[in-house]
Amino acid sequence: MPASPARSERRQNWDKLHYLQPLLHTPFHKRIAEHMTTDDWSPWGGYVAAHVVEDEELEYTAIRNSSSLFDISPMVKYRVEGRDAEAYLNRLTLRNVTKLVPNRVQYTAWCDDDGKLLDDGTLFRFSKSVFRLCCQERHLPWLLDSAIGFNVKITEETEEVAGLALQGPTSCWTLKQAGFKGIETLKPFQIATFKGTRGGPDTVISRTGFTGDLGYELFTTPNGALPLWDKLWKAGKPRGIRVIGSAALDIARLEAGFIATNADFMASEQAIRADRVRSPYEAGIEWMLNFEKGPYNGRRALLAERDNNASKHILVGLEIDGNIPAHQALVYHGKKTDAGIITAGAWSPTAKRNLALAVLKRPFGSKIKDDFWVEVYAMRELQYEKRMVRARIAPRPFIKLARRTATPPGDV
């Protein structure tokens, strides 16, 4: 069905506003640039973001052994408020929003009418009628179209909210040293608001993250960004706090078995080819689906997919022989039949295994679960050697750290 004229106009205006502009600096950019020695920046949501700040291995080590600071300001943020905010979000997303109480966070996703994933993200509930939806891609035209008939206001607040992820075993200790009293009582997916001092802005802290480790995400105003950074840096310096980029974060999220939009699945609004989109069943997040809560976008198509066993793909974890990362490598069955592709791959320093996420074509990964091989290329004395190495399906998460959910976290 063609888009309505109003929606097409909104889409064109949105594209002009957000895709034809030079990359922006986040409120934390100045501090990150002070530590940057590699000049390894990358674009993220219209902003300049760090890929590797100083050393990828040291940055990963900080995530798992001390604490790390990662700028999440480019993450797209929408404020959803109004009398029908809960009903609207329950109609939009896969999970039951009525069970999300104030000051809690819910990991969720949402689909188009064909049951194909538009994005995944986190839904923050601040009160009965005020929410924040955080995600990877921009969806304002879709969100506005989906809001027709609801008494709700939707506002993008990406530029008005500075975000910072503090992750690692000493993250709670660092927050306590920085003056956030009582932070050790915060449970996973809980939110706490700390009043600003001397008239400064408030800081909202959630016990969430993308590393599979103990960690928190902090939100403040752009004016409050640098004072917050300086307070955390001073507090965490005695125990080795480090600025990190997305390269180290990607290893940690792979170990935790987390998926990423436009890496492990294509957002359906972004995909050019119809066969590139994926459903929640095909992206490994079918556990989110709630068919009892009432109608929501894509529900009818998802029910049909379940009842007819119609999924064409499956996302699996793989353990691969050797230590050569197999990112974006092809997966074969019996060394000759194309079975799928690896969407994320890396050597895991914590698990001491070569790990990957892969999208396989059914029945591979569902009925056929062995005799998988991966095509990799190893550099040997200025020449690449093609190798076929064995791969085995492995359960996710690849690592599970008790400190991620321990409350209160131990002082490290």
C-alpha cells in the first residue's frame, strides 16, 4: 500500500533535516577527544562517535575488570506522554506495557504490519503517563502515524538528553564515590533520579547496559554533561576507569549474546530488498511476543508465522575453531552448502573462545544442527590463506556474570 501524501511529506522533511546535515558533536565530545589517540571516529545517528579511543584491547579490559565510559548520546530518544501513552505503547510494541511500573525499564521491540522488525530498544517509564523510548534508528513518522486515535504527544529529545554508559565491575563503587548515595540498592532495569546540586540539572540513572556486565546508564541535560563526566572520571580514576569506543563494546555485547539493529537484522524501513527483513522469530527475540495482551502492530502476521511454522531464518550462536574472527563470513553445511552468514564475530577474551552470531536459512539451525563450517581468511606472511574451520551451535549468552544482577553489587 503506498504511503499517504501526509506521511510521504513528513518522511521527506525528516530526511532533509537529519540526513543532509554535517555530523554533530555530542555534549561529551570534548572530553572524549582529550583521550583520543587513534583518531578513529565513526558516524552514529548523525553524530561523531568513537570507534577506538586508545587501544581496543585495553578498552575491552576496562569493561570486564574495572569500569568504562561510553557515550550513548547519539542513541535516538523519544518522549511519549499523555493520557493514552500506556495504551499507545502497548499497541506499538511487542511486550505488555501495562506490566511496566513507574521507574522501571523494559527491553522491547516493534514491528511493521507484516510482523517484520522495525527496531529494538529500551522503554523507560517515569510515571503513569510519561515514557521515554530509546532506539537505534529514527522512527518519528512511523510513531506519529501509529499514534492516530490516541491522546498522546511524541517528541524527539535526542539533542536535549545527554547519555553516558558506565559499565564494569567497579561501576557501582565509582557511582558511590561520585556521591550517588544509595545507588547500590538499585536493581536491574530500575530507575533512580538524583537531584542536582547547587541548582544543577538532575541525573537519571538506570541499571541497564549493552555489555552483559554490572553497569548503569546516566542521563542529564547537555549543560550538565561535562560536570557529570568530570565527577565520574575523578571518582573512578583510582580504580582504572577508561573511555571506550564502539569496537570494545561490540565484543562485550557479542559475549552477552545481544543483537544490534542493522547488524544482526535489518530495520524493515531501511531494507531495500524484501527478503532481507526479519521477524522476532528470526532474530531470536520471540520470547518478547505476547499474544494475550490484545492487538498490536504485526500481531496477525506473527500469529500466522507461528501457526504455519513459516520462519525462513534463525539466529544462532556459534563457537568456531581457531582464533580468527569470522565477522561477516559465510557459513556452510558439509563444507559446500550455503547455510547462512555471520553477523557478528570476535575472539572472546573472557570466554577464551572464538564466538559469533549467525543468521542461518532454515532448516539449518533448527532441524539440522551439526556439520557446520565457516570460511575464513588468515594473513600469513603478506598472503591470505583461505580456510574452512568447524563451527558448532552454542547457547547464548556465551558468558553469564553473576555481578550483572547481584543487588547490592559487591565492592571491587
